[in-house]
Amino acid sequence: MLRQRAMTQQDIDRELMQLNTMLFTAERLDNYVNAHEVLDLNRYKVINNSVEIKKMIRQKKLSKPFIFFSNKN
């Protein structure tokens, strides 16, 4: 939100709604899965399969240690 001029409450609300829309789109599970991969150091594998990554995200607790989510960037 830019403070270049005095903003009314309506301007602030509009900017917050736009920001909320942008973040809702960016933080969807499909977008998260596309931007990440899983490093499984127990089996020395890199998992890129989106279905497997979604299963791992939905688990309350990972089954083994040394499994990391890594951003592809």
C-alpha cells in the first residue's frame, strides 16, 4: 500500500481487498506444489510428482526425518 497521498478508508479497503485476492491466488495448494519439490534424504530422492507432494503436505506428521520441502527457485 502506497502512502503517496492521504488515503480514505474506502481506498484502504479497496487496496486490502486487492491484496487479499492476489494472496489467495498465490497461496493455493496447486501453486505451492508447482513451486516446490521434496528432498528425501533417507532414500536420496527428489520428488517432483504433484500428487505425492500433496499427500505429504496433508500429513499431520511426516513418517521419517530428513524430508524437506524445497523451493525450486
